[in-house]
Amino acid sequence: MGQMVDFTMEREGLVKEGDRVELKEDQALTMSGMMYYYTIKPAVAMSSNLKKPLKALTGTVAKVEPQVSIYMVTVEIDEE
């Protein structure tokens, strides 16, 4: 089982469970050091900051859960 990463999505139906997704990696230098954050292409959902880069930039949507005003998308990252 690959690493699970959560993304926030603002609109319903942009991805669904089982979809294969491609990610875009960005970096930010913060007071805590280098942080990595990811976007499901094309700008569908965004992760929170992670301390380590992901091993792959592809994965499968494991679940989509409605929250109060957003949708939480969990992606299982492919193992390389």
C-alpha cells in the first residue's frame, strides 16, 4: 500500500474514487525548512505542506469525503 495524502477540493465531482491522478509538486522555504505541497492536475485540489517530497507524482483517488464547505480527497501515491 502506498503513502496516503489528503487534498482539499472546493467543488464536487472534479475527481471520484478510483480515478488515476497526476500531481504537480511545488516547494516553499519556510521558517521550518523546505516544505513540499502538491496539486492534483489541472488545479483540482491542493495538499497541505509536507516535510518530505513524495516518491511519485501519480496515484489513485482512494476516497472523496464531503466536509462542511470542502471535499477531502485522499490519494494513494504510487510506489516506485
